[in-house]
Amino acid sequence: MRQTVYIDVLIAVNLFINYFLLLGVAGFLSLRFRRLRLFLASLLGASYSLSILLPEISMPVSFLVKLAMAATIVLAAYPFNGLKQFFRELAAFYVMSFSFAGLMLALWYFIAPQGLIIKNSVVYFNISPLFLIVLTVVCYFVIRLINRVTGRQAPEGSFCTVKVEYNGKSAYFFGKVDTGNSLTEPFSNYPVMVVRRELIQSLIPPEESGKIRLVPFHTVSGEGLLPAFRPDSLTLVCGKHTYSIRNVYIAASKTRLGEFDALINPDLLQKTSA
């Protein structure tokens, strides 16, 4: 029996599936993301679903093709922060994709709903737009529930937009409140925020100015000194709260800080300096 595949429904269904898979990955790994970028990556993934119209692909070839597709979707969805982080995102996306595919195979095996096709690892439903909207809402709340139960959902306020001002110049970026960052400047005992050096390069005063302090740090991989300076002001917008801080030091790190631009000392959110 021939089954008719409607291209608009095929694209819409797979756009929906990819978006919520990517949203699930972001929630599970506590990734910072932009919804527009997630949507465009989902649209890219939906375009790959046209492979359902091709002749049946062998399993080894299908696996390699799906791996390449998944890699491009992940790269399109999230900022690139090194190969290690990329492979974490890719692995999470694959785990969720396989889980979803398993669910669809079980649905097909036990219920065999009319209009369901699985070919070349692509899922197709012949469903109405209204049902698709209802399913979208249900899946959204299911993902929220899973994130809460597993504790993977980042608490409100743990991600902040940051503005640093010094000597008439400003820098803007994103940061994460990191409970592992308890650094303080040794002489003043002011909290230290660690930032990727390239983001604040234009603000760092020259070494001969005498305004650079060295902040000792210890990690599981070693220890060392970070150059730091005291800005004219620091503004953090974390959730619904805004913090204006002066008594703080900004340390410049040449190494990547995971997927974040800055690691914020949580002491900065407990008090604001005059």
C-alpha cells in the first residue's frame, strides 16, 4: 500500500521534533541558547528529513549520514566552545534522538497508527496542525518536568548579562554564577570574577600602570596566578535582579571557561558595594 507524504507536514513535524530535542539538550546540559538560533537549527534538521523521499539507505551509511547531520544541527544550535563541549552536546543530542526513535518504533509496533512512517531514520506523521500545536505544548511541559525532577534545570538568576566599565570603555558578555569560584584579591579581599581575556582585552590596564594585581588560583589541574584589575563599575543582570558593584576585581583568563564567557563569584550577588 502506497503512503502519501505531504512535504509541508513532513517539514513541520520534524521542525517540531528537532526543536524540542535541542531544547531538551539545552536543559539537560544547562546550556545558554538563543531561541532564534535553536529554531534555525531545527529548520536545518527539518530540511534533512527530505531524505525520507530517497531510496532506502543501508544501516552503516545511514548511521554516518545521521551523525554528520546531527553534528551540523548541534553546531548551528549552540555556540562552539571547544571540541570537548561539542562532543558532550552531540552525545546528548544523539541520546535524546535515539530515545525518541525508540519511542516511535514502540508506537509503530504496538499501535501501528495510520499515517506513521519511519524511513531512513526519519519520522513522518500525517497529523493535523491543531494536534501538532497541542503536542508541542504537552512536550514543552514534559521537558520542563524532566528538568525539574533530574535537577538539571538551571535556577533562575544563575546566568547573567555582564557590563564592565573601565577608563571610559565598556565590555558586554554573558556569565554564570559559579559556586566553585571563591577567588578574592589578596590585599583588599574583594571578590574576583574570571573572564575570558579576549572579551576584556581593550579594558586591561598596562602592566606598568601599577593597577594590575595577581590573584592566586587552585584547580584540580594545577595552580597559578591570574592578572586582575579593579573596574570603575560592574553591572550584573541576573533574572529579575540587577546588581551594581564597584568593590570587585576582574581577572583575565587565557583558557576557555567551558561554555561561558565569565565565572561569577556568588559573593557578588550577596552584597553591592558603595
